[in-house]
Amino acid sequence: MNLPSLGGQTVLVTGATGFIGSHLALRLAGQGASVRGMARSAAQGKWLSDRGVQIVEGDLTDPDSLRRAARGCSIVFSIAGWTGRPRTREAPWRVNVDGTRALVEAAIEAGARRVVHTSSVAAHGPVAEGVVDETGPLRATDAYGASKARSESIVFGCGDRIEPVVLRPAQIYGPRGRTWTTGFFTAVRFGLPLLIDGGHGSFHPCYIDNLVDAYLLAAVQPGAVSQAFTIFDQVTTWREFVDYYARMAGRPARSVPAWTARIGVRLLPVWSALTRQPPIATPDMLSFVLGHYRYSSDKARRRLGWSPRVSLDEGMRRVEVWLREAGRLRV
């Protein structure tokens, strides 16, 4: 796989201080690109500015800041977004939908050539079995997935004025990662159950460097325009993935029976109503964890020329090194 260089180009990376954005921004800066990294505050991005990334303050809910950030950029990497567990759709819609619309309009006004937008496999909604590729319907039932699906339609709807590309990553892990990295490691370390029914459901890990490769290819390949691409490294199981953290922590990964999880999911709406907190799990999430299905990355391999360079074994070796350097792993 021959990776392109964006050296000499001025590019915008939103969400530059986040997990994905920081890895992409540093890779681009290392290539010699003029990287403008958008962050909510300059102070949060100082460590990036020390490494050659120009930090500009901006927010997806502030159209004026988006116009300032996009000015003079030829490529816009749309990475910033809302994640979490909302009680309503207001928060994810304001950021992931309205914010995406404002960002694309700012990119068009700035004369950018292409926008590479970050969606998610969550846009497909619950999947129990079979093979899911980019032609599958986007029928997410949760607020995050639905907002990502809607953001895709906004980006593609501007295809007559800018070159749109959409990436749908799966479960992203790696140094500085949260949910699938420090979140999983911490849960295993403290003996919290991460697995359901033994953890035999499908899991689709995506190492961060492999995802950054996909962003670079999506920014330049002619065949990527007006296309969506599912990005992940391989199909494995929750058990196999979590067992890497179990070996690092020196303790077994815990599992709960499926029937226990189903009862818990039914009771969660009561807990949510009493605490006024969003539910931590839903029936669709349970189906996602237990399902035996496979996303397909064939299109990315064929049209982008992408393939994962870092294996799961190597990716987890790098994660272990980072956890130790970060003082999280002391065994």
C-alpha cells in the first residue's frame, strides 16, 4: 500500500485534541502539511502546537469560528463530534448534524476541494447476523448512530459543490484511546464484567494508525468521491479482544450470562427515570454485543487501496507499551 503525502497543502482537522484528530494531525504535520487543528481552547492544544500543528479555537456550534478555521484550506477533515448517552436527541443533533452542516458550508465558502467526514458503523443500527457493507440501510435507533447517519446525508448532499468522502470506522483503539483502550483496560483491572455470554459475539477492532492511513487515502483518491467506506482491521470476538487486556492486567476477563444482561437491560429504564440519567445499555446494544455478524471492508480495500498495516497483536503490543509509559500499567 502506497500512502499519499499531503505535504505542502493547508488542511483543517477538527477535533484535533481528541483521540483520532491528534493522531491524524501529527501524521499530517510529519508529512510537511500545514495543519490547522481546531480545538475548543488553545490551551488544550499546546502539546500539538509544540509539534508543528497550528491550533485555532473553534466549535461546531459556532459557524463563525468554522469559517475562520477553514479559510485557505484545501482539505477539511471532519472529525470532531458528539459522543455519549443522551436522554434526548438535542445534543447529538446540534453538534453532529447542525455542526456538520455548518462545517461543510464553511469548507465550501473557503474554496476547499474535499471534505473527509467521520461517521461510524453505528449509523447502520443494530445488526444480529450476516454481512453488512456500505450498501446496507442506515437504520440506527440510538441518538448517536442516527445523528451520524443524518450527517452523512448532509455531506453527500453537498456533492455538487465539494468532493465528499465518508469514513465509517468500527471499534477504534490505540495509544490515547478511551472507550476501547483505557476504558476496557480499567474495567478488566478492577474486575468489572465486560463480556456477556462468554464474549463470543463479533468484534471489529480498528487500530488508530490503520484508520489514519484511510484518512490519507480518502483525501486524495479520485474513486473515493461521494463514497462511504467501512474501516476496520479484522473480525474477531469480544473475548479475544478483551483477553489482551486481561493478560496485561494479570487477571481474567469476567463475563455475565446473557439472561442476566437481558434482565438488567429491562430494568434500566426504571433506573434511568429515577436518576434522570440516560440508560447505560439498551436492547439494541445487547444485540450488538451478542450478534454474529461481519462488516465488510472490501470496498475500502478495492477503491481506496487501503489495508491494515498494523495487526491486532502488534497494535495491542503498542497499547501495552503506551499504558506502561502513561503510568496506567504497573505489572
